[in-house]
Amino acid sequence: MTTTKRHSNPFVGDDAGHASPLQAAINYLLVCLLVIALFWVSLAMLGYTFDFSFVSQYRMRIAQGFLLTIEISAASLVASLALGALVAAGRGSRVLPLRYLCDLYVKLIRGTPLIMQIYLFFYIIGTAWGITDRVVAGILILSTFEAAYIAEIIRGSLLSIDETQRDAARAVGLTHAQTVRLVILPQMVARTLPALTGQFASIIKDSSLLSIIAVIEITQTMREISASNFKLFECYFLLGVLYLALTLPVAAIGRHFEKRFDYAH
């Protein structure tokens, strides 16, 4: 029986690279302080002082933009999950035109930048089909973009399940529906949830690009405020803090799922 050597040095992990909760807290705090110090030293070298007095004046606009970002992100997550599941199923279909259509969709969406897709879908397809509501158009565009990545997450998790498990399920008399419900789905949930939480964080950040079609979410709100008060640095610093307020909890949830569904151990 082997034991892992412990280090008394709070800045050095054990032989396996692990750190105690206290070590992790101390070192993470130290790193954060170093980053903050570097930032403030840079500001001092420039002779620039932040002034956030405008926040109280524009607090309602900031709150409205922040809430719209949450609404767009949540709606896009639900829609992209549904579309991604359909595309993942389509890529495994025996109907070849459907399979190749889904394959082409994934390749085109993942191989082109979101900003190009926003312009293309909104000003050409959206205009042709009479989609004039910019928020609805933004949700559709973001969902279409993210669904291609979610489809690959779902497809990859399905392919990672060993075929022998299906054979074992059939051997004990489970029907196809029972095999899916009792064997396949629980493992797919364990494999996809950590990745899907990471994808949700990407949806939140990608929603900022909808500002280019004048969707008044938090990024567009900050652009308008900075254009009126000329406090560009303060507005974009606050913008970063607001995005972190959304993405950091999502990242924490992702880490929780990774530990809970650590099927490798």
C-alpha cells in the first residue's frame, strides 16, 4: 500500500499534484491579488483613475440589459439543446439525405465565425422570412450556432458508450426502450452535463455579438452608455464583471457535475 507524500509548504502540492482546500484557497487568493496588482499598477503608470459614478445614473438601463442577456442566453440554451439533440440523431440516421444534411450543417456552422452568421441570417434570411424582432432573431441565430456544438457533444457521448453494454442489456431481456432509459440515458447525462454547462457559459459570452444587430443586451447597453459619457474603460470593466457574475457560477456548476459524474473513478 502506497501513501502520498504530504508537503508542509503551502505553495507546493503533494506528489500527485493535489492541494488541500486551505492550500487551494491561499494560492488562488495570491494569484488573484497578483493579477489585481498588475492591473492597478498599469493604471497608475497611465495616470488613469476609474470613476464609476455613472452607474447610479444608468442603473435601470444596465439592469434591463443584464436581464435581457440572461433571457436570451436561457432561451438559446433550451432551443439549442432541442435542435442539437435532433441534429445528433440525424447524423446517426440511416436516411442518407438527412444524415448528410445534418453533417453539412455542423461543418458549416462550426467552420464559420458567428459574426458572419449573424449578418447572413438577420439581413438575408431573417428579412426574407419577415423576422423583424431583433431579440427573436438573436435567439434563433444563437441557438442555431450553439446547436452544432451541442450536437457533437451529444453524439460524442453516445459513441463513447461501449456496444457491449447494449449487448448485455439485450441478454438480460431489456427492450430497446428500457435499454435507452436504464442504460444509455444515465451514462449520457453523466458524460454530457459537464460539457453542456461549459457550452452554456459560451452561449452567455457569444450573446454579446448580438449587439452588432442592435439587440439591447448588456454589451450594447454599455456601448451606448460609453458613447454618451466617454467612460470607455469603466463601462467595459463593469461589462466584464457582469459577464463574470454569470459565467463563474456556471463554471462552478460544471465542476460540480464533473466531480459528481466522475465515472472514470
